Amino acid sequence: MSALSTKPVLHYLDIGSLGRGEVVRLFLKDAGIDFEDIRYAYDDTWPATSADLKSKGITVTGQVPTLEYNGTILAQHVPILRFLARELNDYDGQTNLEKWLVDAVSDIYVDWRAKWVAQLKGVSEEYKKNYVPEYHRILSHYYSQHEGPFLLGDKVTYVDFAVYQSLDNDQKIGTLPETIPGVLESFKKAFESRPRVKAYLESGRKVTQ
């Protein structure tokens, strides 16, 4: 693995472990990358903050996360993960088929996230009882294709960070079933046992500069 050429700056909301920016944080922590973590209050001041970030060129859409790196503003959390994986020459598949699998599961995660966000205004029974179990069934199908806890077996890839976040965030809003498929339980346990991830989780997910 090669190091990044400059220290990145992550811009995201101050909402604890929820949301898209935390996926990028988990990745940066696991990769041992030193980064500046700027968090913005998500309250009635956010619209003005968002407008200010747009005026400064930190975001085009007014949304975060964005990652400042090497003079460029990177947006959209899954493409940010892909960029970092390519920059590090790691955290991705080796063959075109493996890369397809990682990309395909990332799209499945993106679909989950759109449904999950809608639950923040009130959890629906359809989401909790039908959508989440079906999402887990689909994930289990793909995670069962290789021996080992991660999507590609023993090798962690960028999509594993997103999938972990989906399990964690469903747990946070009370929509994670009491039991999840064994392959996902093994994945979750293995992911949380990765040394840098474990240290970060045990710190209360605080970033030290």
C-alpha cells in the first residue's frame, strides 16, 4: 500500500456515527491515513453553513461529505472510497470480475441507504420487517461467494466499510433484526476486530489529529 501524497481534509456533519461521512472516516482510520476532520453542526445553522461551503467551493451541491485532497474537492462518499482505493492501490478487487462484485455490492448499499434515510422521520414496518431482511438476504448471497469474512474473502475492500455502516446504522435506529444471517454476523465481528477500526470504535469514534 502506498501513502497519500497530501493530508486530506474531511468535511461532514457532526452527527456521531450516522451517515455517509462515517464510512469515509472508517476507511481513513483503517488505512492509517492522517486526516483533518471538520464537523459541522446539523441544526438550524446548517442551511447558512451549507451556503457558505458552496460559496467557498467546498461543495457544489451544498451537501457533505466532501474530501479535500491534493488541491481537489472530492464529493459523493462511494466514489470517494473508490478514489482512495485506487490512490492506495489497495481495498479493491484484483480482477475485473472481483472489481465488478465490489462495485455491484456498493450499488446495493446505495439503494439501502436511500431507504434508510427515509426512516429517520419515522420507521415503517415495511422497512423493518421486509426491506431489511431482504437486503440482508441479498448481501448474504454475495458474501457467501468467497471463503472468509469479507466480500472477497480475507481481503477487505472499500465496500466492506459501507456494508458495515449499514448494519451499524440500522442498529442505531432500532431496525437491525435481533439475529442476522451468519455470514453477516461473521463479517461484522471480523470488521470490528481490525486493529485500527477496533481502536477507533473503542475511542467512541473520536478522531485525534
